Amino acid sequence: MKRVQKFRSIEEMNKAPVLVRESQEPPFERFLRHCARYWAIAPKRYPRGVFKFRSIEEAQEARNKHSLLPPDDSTES
């Protein structure tokens, strides 16, 4: 369980040592984990408006274009 530090003033807070947990994982793995967390909580950006499509394939292509996930290469029939 993590310990919560309490301070009575900003000066006291600035004097306190910064507690950093030493990680067993490589730095790049940690970076990837932080990126995944960012993409999970970042606001999604979608184009505004209502769109008409001539086919299901055209609609799916537009959805994949504006999706944050990689496009799905599997074709379902």
C-alpha cells in the first residue's frame, strides 16, 4: 500500500525528498504502458456532422480512418 505524505506548507513540501519507485521493467516498456494509458483516456476526435455512405464498405472505411485503433484487416461475410 502506498503511503500518503501530508505537508503543512509549500516550503515543507519542497524540502521533502521525491519518492520514486524503482521499476524492474525496461524504460521503453514503461513508456509504452504510459502511451497505452494516454490513448485509453484521451478524448476521441471524430469529424462533426452527419454523413451518408453509398455502401457498408465505404462507411467502414470512414470509421477505420477516424478510429484510434489499427484498421481491422479481417473481412466478415
